[in-house]
Amino acid sequence: MGKKLLIMALSSGLFFSSLAGTVQGAGNTEPGADQKEINGTETAPAEEITEESGIKEQAPKQAEQEKEETAAPAESGENVPAEGDSNQENQAEGDLPEEPNEQAEQNLPVSEEPVQQLEQSVTQEPETGTEAEAVRDQPSVQPEAKQAKAAKTSPTADEVKDGVVEVGNIKYFLKNGAITHSEVYNNGSLIKIQEYYPGSTVKNAESRLKYVFELDLKSSIKKATKVNLKSQKPEAYYQYYSNTQYGNHGYNIQYVFDLNQSGYVTKATKREKGTKRILSWYEYYPNTSFGKHGNNIKYIFDLNTSGHITNASKREKGTKVILERYDYYPGTVYGKHGKNISYVYLFNSKGYVEKATKREKGTKRILTWYKYYANTSFKNKGNNIEYIFNLNKYGYVTKAWKRAKNSKRVMSEYVYYDKASYGKHGSKIKYIFHYDKNGYFTSAVTRKNNSYTVINAWEYYPKTTGSNRSNNVKYWFNIDNDGKIIAGYLREPNSKVTKGQYIFYSGTKYGNHWSRVSSQNLYVQRIRQNPELPWGCAVVSLTQTLNFKGHNLDKIKMAKSMPYSKDPKKGYVGSPFKSQQGDPNLIYPEGLIGLAKKYQTNSQVINGISEAQIKSELQKGNPVLVWVVWKFKPLEWRYYYSGKDRMLAPKEYHVITLTGYDDQGNYIYTDPAGSLISSKVSKSKFNSIFNSFGRRAIVVR
């Protein structure tokens, strides 16, 4: 006879003793008791081996258990991982696909080929010694597990109810006539353990394989395959943590891969070592082959210790490049996660975050859009948001903010017209507010609807907040419907009183307007110096300028409070209350600046001031005190006093307040000794005298 069929009728106690020694199971079954599960291990995710492996009979459920597992869910059309991708919406944990020996664990990419079918044949030899009836060969799952074709034995295999049937290199373990499992040997070494669907016998074993465990030289499980009952094709692969022994493998599955009817990987899970807790879910692009799946992952979902999804990522097909990342609301369950995304992050081809959205819990409605500065890494995204856009319940942008790079400081705020769609929102901005580094308003504009044209503009005094903004406007610009500035106005702090006017060259639009001022004038109210202060032009000019800045000062009190000295750079030489009478009655900017700073601390002496500086200060609303000569006559000098007190001083001088200029080449000024409220002098005439006096000046800020 070819190979000898050895049949050993064993008691149930002897059978489990053999199983424990061969399979390395966790516990032995007592004689006479129903056969128990091997070490409490599992086969498929949340489906127990006792129901499906054949180790424990479950006759009432057998028909249901032999049904073919369904294929993996179809891909979702959404741009984010949703319920449609998971096929888990109506699936409880106990209903997940089966796994070898009571296990609900799952896998990630490892490249191993699907297991082929094992060929088996059992030849029986009747007791009469006649020719044995050949049992028809059936498709095999694993080539190296081929059985011997025909073997003679005394009793037939059908007659063995409890024990071991050895056919070639395979040992079948039977209980009540049904196979519980088998062992495959090669040159005396155990290389595979196979489990079968309930009701399997030696005759039909080759067509009823359920799980195949491949072992290494140390008898540790390298890989397992779940086989479909009808097709006997692989429908799931399992990979294990190192040194996993059969019998203890249920809690040591590292990855579980689900296959569709075409043999392609559709999903996978990664499990925690020593437990059945799922750490991650994986979903794959269509037609992903096992062994080449590592670069074909579409979505990866990470779970916390409670089994809820915390975050996920979407990968590019054929690579591991991340296209999107997802954060989830607390308590999000896989399979119902599509409507529980809190944030979606979009990446460019270089791996930098470009945009993100915040979603409403329980829906997919976008609450907020985020746009990031260039080259923003995912790790540094929090401080690199450039724009934030808030959306209403209809999906329209209502407000937005611009942030400073590498911080969360708001630089600008935007308010939109109705029905501003994100992506087309630029022309729907109604108001723009700009802030300084301390969060105070600096300026604001109004734009025309469906346009970028500015039709109103405001610039604010320092430390302007939302509560005092309307009364703290420094400049207001009157602009026509085409965006051309008609005029600008200077306002008094904490009020709406107009303090000056600016006229711009034709066609000037807001944005570059300060470089296109054609004329301007500050409304500095004249204070007459006479008759009380015939030589008090300097202190009276200072008084009227300080009052322009919001003070209410008296010229006489100011004259008495200014310093007096024999040095005009330290104080007044003589008396402003009377004519010269031998005194120069003179004070220079250096002697008067202390009194100016008492009220306006930022005031400054600028001797040698340029025309550009004068123009800049006037545009900012800062009048300029200048030292010239009465009626712009030529400057003459003479000596006063004698001896050590001898002093060279102008015979005559005058101090006025420059308030503006026009487009005809004139300066505008307020003269405390003049007859006009506001006077003009040509720039050429002014500069000839002003230059001869050293361009002495005080800017009152």
C-alpha cells in the first residue's frame, strides 16, 4: 500500500493531551467533558473560534455560520473618510468578520502572498481486504500539504469518531466524527495548523478549510489565512506579533486584512499586543493586492484607549504622501465617523498644510475655513494661520481675520456683505479693520459690494478700541463711488470735531493717498499776543498750538510759567510783557521745549528741519513752530549787553505756527500778531528767512 492510514481511537482525555503537546495550547480539556476552546483564543474580529473553528460544536448555529462573508464596503465619494467607507454603521463589535481562534484583531501592511488551497485525499481500505474505494480529490489550499493518494487501513475513516487520523503528512483530530483541526508536517516538523468549518470530515476536509496557520521553525505563527467556505479562497489574512504560539494567538494578532471576492484588500486593522484592542483602522484604494498594499492605503484611523477615533489621514494612491488629516470630536465611533469630523487639514505636494476647515458636530457643515502661511508644517500650524473665515448656517462667509506669522496676533478683521461664498469672498468684503501689535484699531475702510473699490476710510488715534472707535477717528476720508478721494478731514480726539482738511491730487485712491496730498491746513485757532504780550510771540504761538491739541491754556499763565534766563537756549531773555528797552526779549526752541513737553510729551526741537519733515508732520496733524522775522523782513543781528553778558541776537524776530500748505507753492500759518486768522507766504520767501535763522523749529506732537 502507498502510505499507511493509521487510525488511533483515543479517549477525549488522550486527544487533548496530544493537542496540548502539539499545538502549544493554553489549557487541557478534562476527560469526558465537552471540548473547550483553545486557550480562549479567537479567529476573526469579535467572532469566537468555539462557534466557527470546529473545536466546539454549535449545531443550531451551523447553517448560519457557513454563510459566506460579505465583501468589504465600497469607497466613499466624500473627500473625507465617512460611514460609507467603513461598512460599520449597522455592525456591532460582535458582528465583525471572523478571525482565527476567537480573535477580533486586525492588520497593517506586510507583504505575503495569499495562501493556496490545501489538497487532501483520504483512501480507505475495507476490513475484507478488497480494493479500497478512492475518495475523489478536492481542490487544495496549500501545495505543500498534499495528502497521500491512497492508504490502506483496517477500519474506514468513517468508523473513527474520536481520535487521530493520519494521512500522509497530515494528522486529523476528530471529535464525534467531525474534524476539529489538523496538523501538517514536513520532515517531521510541524509547519501548519488548519481549522475547519463545523461538520467537516476526513472525506470533505479539503473543501471545508476555514483557517490555516503557518508556523516558523520555532513553531511560532508567522501568518494566518481565513478561507471562504464556498470558494475556498482567502477572505482574510492575519499577521502576528513575534513569538506568538498557537493557542495563545488570539490576543497577539498585530494586523487583520479583509479581502473582497476578487482577493483584493479592502480594509485592515492594527491591534494592541496582548489585547484585542484596535489601535488603527486602514481602508485601501480599489484593486489593492496583498503584499503591495503598503503604498495603497487610502485612510488610516487612529483610536484611543476607549476605542474612539481621535484622528485620521488620507494618503495619495501609490505613495505614502499625506493629502489630508482629520481630527474628530470626542466619542467618535468608527463607522459613524463621517459626520463627526472636527477639523480637516489639506496638504500640498511638499507636505505643508495649506488650508483647513472646522466642521459642526453631527453634520458635515463647515463652520470655519483656515488658510496658512507658505511652508507651514503640521506641527507648527497653530501659530501659522494667515486667515480665519467664519461661516453662517447657510455656508456663507460672515467674518474673517488675518493673523501675524508665527503668532496668533490679529492684524486685520473683515466683515462681509450677505451671501459671500468662500472662494469668491474677496469682492464681498464690506469692512476691513486693521490693528496694531497691541490689538488697537489703526484704520478701517468700507468697500463697495461685488468690488474691491474703497468708498469710505477712517484712520484712528492710538489706543482705539471697539467701544471708543466712533469718537476716536483721527482722519476721515470722503470718497466717491469710483473710489476717488474727494477730501480728507482731521478730527479732534474723543469727539467728532473737525480740526483740519486735506485735498488730494485728482484720481487719488485710498492706499497711496498720503503721497498725493496737494494741499492741507490744520485749524489752529489764533490767540492774539497783543496788547498783553508785545514780545510774547513764542509763548503765545505755543499756547495756541497746545490748545489745538486739545488743551485749554491761558497765554498769560503760560508766559509766567515759562523759564527765564540770560541764555535764550535755557529760557526767556528779557520780558515778553514789554518792549525791548535794551533787552533782546529772545527765547530759542531749546529754552521753550520744556514747557511744550509738559503738555505734549512727544514734542521735539528739530533745528535744520527739512521741507519733507515739515510736510510729514503737518500731514500727521502736528503743527510746527518756526523762528522767522516779523513780516519776513531780512534778518539783522546786533550785540546786547556788555562784558561777560555780551550777546549776539537778532534785532527783530518772530515765532509763528505753520499749519499747512497749498498747491500754489505757499505755506499756511497762524500768526499771533497778524490781522488774519490764517495767513499765507510763498515757500521761497519763507525759506529765505527761515534758512538765515538756522531753520529753528519745535514740532508739537
